[in-house]
Amino acid sequence: MGASKVSIIKDGNTRREAMQHILNDLKAFEKMMDDGLFESGVHRIGVEQELHFAQNRDWRPAAVAVQVLEQLKEDPHFTHELAQFNLEINLDPMDFEGECFRRMEHDLYSFLKKVEIVARRFDSHAVLAGVLPTIRREDIDLKNITPLPRYRILMDTLAELRRGHFDFHVVGKDELKLTFEHAMFEAVTASFQVHYQADPYNFGRDYNWAQAVTAPLMAASTNSPILLERRLWRESRIALFQQSVDVRNEAQLMRQVPQRVSFGTGWVNGSALELYQDVVARYRSLLISNRKEDAMEVLRQGKTPKLYGLQVHNGTVYKWNRACYGITNGKPHMRIENRVLPSGPTIVDEVANAAFWLGMMHGMPEEYSNISEKMEFDDAKNNFLKASRQGLGADFVWPGMSKRISSTDLILKELLPIAKAGLERANILNDDIDQFLGIIEERVKTGRTGSQWLVSSFENLKKSASINDALTATTSGLSRRQQIGQPVHTWQLATLPEAGSWRNRFHSVQQIMASDLFTVLEEDTVEYVAKIMDWRNIRHVLVENDEGKLSGLVSSKNLVQYFGKLKSDNPPACIRDIMTKNLITIEPDTSISDALTLMKEKNISCLPVIVDKKLVGLISERDFVRIWEEVFREISNEDIGNIEGEKIIVDNFQ
């Protein structure tokens, strides 16, 4: 989908035209393979860095990418992503040798500093995170889609294929279950994609090895554990991305047709041609390239075809390890694109992750060159899913092991030595090998991944602060530590003052509302509701109808009035008989001052907070007492708020 010159396939004629181009491209690809035209014996690497923008005030997603890119338009390294709160940086390809990781680190810092400087002009920050902890459901909306035709085309195409809601269900320490009308959930994720130019004539061997080592790589690199206040998988991106573009119907699910985002269906027995043929056979074409090319005619002219049709189709199938065709200096080549790594937690951690993977790829021992004969594909796939869910807590099936091996033992005893040998074979500087693989070693030994830091910070903070403050402080602390640049295994946990002063934390209703609510149904008895209010020491209970929509509210005042008039021979009353109807409600982005004014004008003690007629929270007098207590405490002791949460020094970037 990186290509902007595409159109939706809307009818049979267009579909046949698109398929004819794809088949012609496959024919040309096969001929290039047979004629030995692919570049071989050369190893280059590349990187794509995705990131989020967060508002300076409350660290919520900031839809500023269009403005930022307008000011960076002279530099081709920066490009759009699906949402206006995302951006992508593409590094120039580099030879896999010598100082390449030092150069990678330098270039990433340089480009990220450029982005950060411009973002601050729009009161925002660039944040490296697989999932931004402060994102809320209302941010995942088509209003935040990047206003470029290709993204609207993608959303429309996926919605048409789905012919219904997109359902998301992820279970970790908490559970998240949501339904959306669109596939914008994809924009929640940000990755750090690494490319490795592989031998095109032994591509199956290299690709299978990449699949096998994906699980331990994932276990050591997780950085996406929190979404919508829930602690989910250690790398929640994997589940979210797979479900966000899942357009399979019921019949396809019954036939176990793979998702468009998947680990794959089996080992590769031959060349990259086999992978491409599988992608064409299994997945329907969604788009057609507007750039026409007769690939076979281009070959007859002694030139290298672009393979536009095949490229566009392959770009709509998101394998976690994806085969990529490219051209350098007129010569075609094949790359493996590793898509599993998350953005962050720091640049130096990302470069360490890249060094670990590339070292393993380049250092594949002879004994693993036929991994498909020594390991079941389903074991490699299950290893990957376990690593995504559990991180370094996962254990794996591995060739030559009579029983499961812990991720830490596999990495420390088996794979780090392989990675070191691979980097030495590529003539990487010894100091760089020691530095970057040393980061992986210490991270694995301590268990301090990005995910662990995020979860530990969040859980520690919410013991004494609201969930909103805990998320804000965690995200602010993440950004602050990224710019200092020390690897994540050395970090101290985030602290509450990093959330900023009360001016940052108490702006909108969603920052202070209660979301852990007790609700009842209209048919429930008054006595039952009274017991709930007594047990939980609460003054308000909200009432929902059978459709899950808010229909009323019961207050302690309602109960006093009811029981004051109750006679001994009265039958048990339903809550609908005494509840307050025609409620005054607000939305989550309502300012706190507007909510307080409304409560005063209407002489009410609470306000339900709704989205699409569904209850999401409640704000009451008790919440205002709590926040004013915090405000007065900060005002009386200015040192508490003197962390300057809204200021991070750009010069900290290396």
C-alpha cells in the first residue's frame, strides 16, 4: 500500500485485468530467476521507523502528521502513515558491514530529532511505542485518517469485503472486546521494520530460518502491552493488526482461510516464487495498479521490470516476515522484511533488536539450514504467538530439545552466540557487536523489556493515582527516557509528577470520570439496587435497557423518597418505577469546567458520560472533591509539580 497510484477493483473486468498483470509479473519473475538475473552474494539492510505523535498537554494522540510533513516535505525520508497521529521514517539502504549499526543509530537520532523539533511547533512530541498507552476509543476514528486517496481506498475496500463490523477481542491480564465499523484500528500500532537482502536462489532456506527465530526475537523485544487502559498481550500489536484487517466471512473461517495478516501456513520449499504464488492463490486482489507495464516486454528490452501488479497485491498481504522484491542499480534483488518488531522503547534498543535479528539471519548455522526438516511449522507459529502473549515468560519448542526451553535460555545459550557469529561474519565492528548484543543480553537477563517497564510503571502508579494520571505519567516518562537515550533495562519506573501539573491532568471529563461502574437493568428490584449502593458505598447507580443503552439513573435521594412512602403490603417495585429518566449527559471530551457549570445550572450531582448512546463513565461531585484536593496540594507545594512535564530538551537526542 506504499504505492499511491492504485484503484479499487470494483468489477469483473478490472479484476481480470489486474490478475493478468499479476500473472505476467510472475512469469517475468520466474524468467529472471531462471536466467540468473537476480543480484546474489550481496547483503544490504534497511529500516522503516514508525512513530506516534502525542499532545504536550495530556499526552493523548496528536493529529499533526500532515502539518509536520508539510514542513519536512523537502526530505524524502519522511512519509505519511494511515492516521494523522502517525508518521514513518525510511532510512537509506546500507551495506551490511563495518559501521552499519553505528550509522543506523546516528541516522535514526538525526531524523527523529528533526521530527521532534517540528512537532513542538504544534505543541506535540514524537513518541516511540508499539501502542501509545494514552490512546482512547474516540481517537480510533475515520476523522483521524490521513487525507490521501490511498488510505481511504484501503478503508473502503476492507469495509466492503468485511460486509459487517470489525470485531476485536484480546485477552491478557485484562480483556478488550470492541466492535468498529471500519479498520482504523490498524493505526493504533507502530512498528520498527528491518529488511535483510537474502540470497534469492536459497530464499526458502533463509525465509524459513527467519520464521523459526521470530519467536525468541519477539520475546526479547516486546513494547506494546497496554491499550485502552487494559493490560493485554506483551506485544498487543500482533493481535490488533491481525484483527484490524481480517475480512474473512463465516465460510472462509470454517475453511480456515488465513488472515491477510498472518505468520503463514507452512514452510517454503523452494524460491521466493513459491511465496508469491501462494499469496496470489490464497488472497483475492483488492487493488489494481494504475501504472501499467508489460513485464515480459521490459525483459525482452534488456531492462528490469518493476512488477507493479505483483507489488501492489503483495503489499495488501501483511506476512509478519514478508518477501519483498526490489531493484538496486538496475539489478533485481529479494529481501526479507521483518514486521514483528515494535517501535521503541528507545533508538538504541531498536538498533540492538535489529542487530540481534540480522546477526541471527547472517549467522545461521549449517545444522539449521534445513530447519523445515527438524521443526514442525505449527511449533514455530505457536512459539510466535506465545512470545507475543507472554514475552520473556514464554517457553518454546526448539529443534534438538527433548522438552520445552525457556525463552531466556534459548536466547542466552543458543541464539546470542549465533547472532554474534553472524555479525562477525559480516565484519561488523567488534565494539558495536559487544554494545548492541550486550543490550539484548542484559535485557533478557533482567527481564526488563519495554513492555515490562510500561506495565510495571502503570500498575505502580495506579495504586495511588487515577488510571488516567497513571497512563499520562507512564507515557510522559516513556518519552522523557527515550530522549535521554539509555536502554530500557536501565530505566527507573515512571513517577506521578511526570504526568505534569494539574493544568495538564484535569482538562477534560475523560481524565477524571469513573469508568468502573455498577449498572443495573430496568427490571431489577429496588431492594437489589439499594443493597448494591450500600455494599459499595455509592450514591448513584445507572440503569441500562436490554440493548445496553443508558435509560435512567437511581440516586440515594430516589431511594429515600421510595422507602419513605413504602407500605408493608406494597409489591416489590422495579427500578424503572423510581429511576430518573430523561437524563442530562455529556461526552468524554467535554471540558471539566463546562461539566461543572452544567451540574450547577441543572442542580444535579452527577453526569453520565456517553459515546454513541452507550455509557462509558460517570462524573460526580465526589470526583470534583478529589481533583480539587490534588490541585490545592500542588499549589501549596510547588515542588511537586516542578518536573516541567511539558518540557523535554531536544538536545538530549544524541
